[in-house]
Amino acid sequence: MSSCAADDLAIRSLRQRWAFHRDQGDFAGMAGCFHPEATASISWFNGKVADLVPLLVASDAARKPGEHGKHWVGNCRVDQRGDRALLESDMAILIREYIDGQLFDYTGHCRFLDQVERRAGRWGILHWTAIFDKDRLDPAQGEAPAWLREVDLATPDAGLAFMRLRQRRKGRDVPASTVVGGGEAERQLRRGAWAWLERRDGQ
């Protein structure tokens, strides 16, 4: 295998390993996909991955019987420049959970844009940003409550309308920095990521 192909495989495998470790509750394995100072900007968190891990541990520990989560990795694209790379991965977030005592299935379609760096021969994620394209929330049993039927899907941030709704029902806020696909926030994210990749950002 050529060094280029080996790098491509190592970079792509980061998200596959992350998804498996995350869904199996192997948070040490998950953390091994990142560099120590890595950051994450996702649906309900914006900060250091090291600070995110304890929140995920607590969230998993609080799951009720019948609740379940799965992250499904789809197509990936790698753009590499030396020891830096951008990894963009299609992602389906599949969650079964109780909200207000009723069991729901959540499906979110998003993309993870990762800034990846090789250090001492090891590739790791440095910055992780989720880009939300569309989502939905369906009752696993029973009828849809009024608060679900009244969601407005004609807004610029409709790509995470149901993620925002479910987080609000859980008492969480979605950070203002959360990126919705196709808008100016995604364009700014891409410009910054490519400047970093091509070392036009002074770093």
C-alpha cells in the first residue's frame, strides 16, 4: 500500500472507530481518536472534547431501559496536505429515547467536518464540527403530541428543528454556533477549514 493510500485509510478510520467506540460506551477508545486539545461544536455542546467526555458518560449512565443510540457513518471525503487533512463524513444519528414520558425515535442527517493532524506519526482529530442537514422525530408508540406537530420547518435553521426541540424538552440549549447546512455558517466554516489546511491562517 502506498503512503498516500495508507494515510487516506488512517484518516477515514478515525470516524469509523469513533462511532463504534462512542456507541459501545468505550470512551477511552473514543478519546483516542482526538488530540488532547481537540474541540467539538455539535448539537448541544461547544468546547473541548476532554470536557465533553464526562457529559457523555453521564448521559449514557442515565439511559432508561429501551433507550438506545447509534451513529452511522456513510460516505467520506479526505483532502490532505502533508500532515494536515480535512475529513468530511456523512452521518446518521439514530436515537430512541423518552421525552416527557413518551418513547420517540429521532433521526438526524448531518455531516462531520473534521480538521485532522498527524503528530509523531499518528493521525488525530483536532477540530470537530457537525453540520446539520435535516432531521425528524417520530413517536415509537402512540400519537404525536401537539408540541411535535407545531414545529416550524420553514425557517433557515430547519435542518436541526427537531434536535433543537428535543434538547429544549430535556432542558438543554443548542449553542448559537451550531452549523446548519447550506447557509453562511457552513460557508464560513469551510473557508476557515481550508485556510487552516493550506496554512493560510498563520497557524
